[in-house]
Amino acid sequence: MQHIKKFTLILVFTLLFVSQSYAATVLIDSKALQNKLNNKDLVIIDMSDETQFQRFHLPNALYLPYRAINQSNKKRISKSIGSDNVVKLLSYMGITEKSDIVIYDDMGGLHASRLYWELERLGHKKLAILDGGLVSWVLRHYKVTNKTVNPIKATYTPSKSTFNTLATLADITAASKDSKTVILDVRSKEEYYGNPKNRRSGHVPGAKWFPWQQSVNFEDGFKQQKSDDILKNLQAVGVTDKNAEVIVYCQSGHRASQTYMTLKNLGFTKVRLYDGSMAEYGQALSSPLIKGANPK
């Protein structure tokens, strides 16, 4: 009997360990990054404001402006430059599929999360965002520099992603008619409610309002809020199933990228970003919009 109890305890411990080892690990804190600065495969990407990068940045950080991974058309719809172009960009920066990439910015992860999403689309394995970004790093008095690095070109070979992380206009239209798919609108309350004087304002039918700022602790170096607190806020709008399909959107896919990263960090497994977001949806005149506080 004692042997059975001992075996059961070992089995439980093993299952707990395995489940934790496969849990999402999106964020890395400043101390952990400081401890791995000398790793040969480490690549740090700074997506802060360009002027800020020129003033100071993390040691050996490569600079990548947000505009480099997005393109706007004549209708002012901003979308991804496409995975093929991202691969070319990474190769130019000397990055390979084996690189251990850490991304940061100076604005709560908004820029960094967009690149994180792009790299997940490529199936990149070693990937993280610096929790709190440059703000948290500086507040903890770690070393910064204004020296720049000239990368040597490499060849990036993408892997196959296990889940499609991109949502299209057709996808979100279908999801608005499917109660099984969660749609999160992460814009401001005013944007979500819509303007009574503007016919093409409001939110996608069925979309729940979850402002992206709820996940950022602006009083603690722009670090992510505690997971339990974010989960409570999600539960308050009816989001509880981490295995449910989720589509996030904002106005241009910028703020929604941060929420995409947040959900992945919490262990949500099927999250997609609608990169055309309301800029595209609002111009699709046949797509319905809801005004007011209620999702539908």
C-alpha cells in the first residue's frame, strides 16, 4: 500500500513538473536577462523610439523600428509586411532560427509584442520579451550604452508554426457569428462604445471589452500585472477557457499585439491577432458594428 502511495505521489509530481515545463514562457525579467548577456546565441532587439535608442540602450542591442514590420496602404490599413519579408529582415540583422531572441521597447511591450507575434508565426523557438522593457531595466540600474553593433548577415530558416496566429476579416466575421470563439476588443471605452454620430464606429458583434492597459503595471516599471489579477479581469468579462479560440483586435493591430502576448503568457493556447483590426473592419461597409456597452 505504501508503495502505491509513493508511486502516486511521484506520478503527481511528475505530471505537475511536465505541465509546468510546457507552460508558456513569454516574459523574461531583467535579472534573468542580465545573467545571460554573455550567451553566444543571445540576440537583443530594441524596438523603442529611435531617439531613445540613440541616447542609450541595452548592451549589444540591435535596433528595429516598429514601422519596419508593418506597412500601410492607401486606405490607411496597417498590416504585417508578411512572413517572407520578416525572414529577409531577420537574415539582414544576422539572426537565425537558432538565435535566442529577447525583444524590448520603452512603452509597455506594444512594439515588442508585435515582433513577438511575427516570430511566433515563423515558429521561432527561443523567444521572449523583457518584462517592463527598457524602463524596468533602467530602474534596476543595469548597464546601458550608446554604442551600436553592426550585425553580420545570416540566413534565417523558418519552422512551421503549430497554430495559425493570424486572423483575417473573414475569420473575425465568422467568429462574430460563433459563440465558441472569444473576440476581445482591447481599445478604449470610447472606441468600443462608438460615436452615435459616426455610423462606422463601435465594436464587432460579440466582442468583449478588455482594454490592454489592464495587463500593465505602470507603477512598477511597466512590468506585466500579476497573472492572477489579469485572469480575474478576464473572468469578469466571461473569458475563462484557456483552450478556447480567441481573436484580439484594436484599431490597427498595435495594442492588440500586446494583449496577444499577454494571453500567451497566461497559457492561452489558441490566440490569433486580427492585424487589419478596426481600420480594415470599419471600412468593410457590409460588416456590422454594435454601439454601446453590450457585446451584441
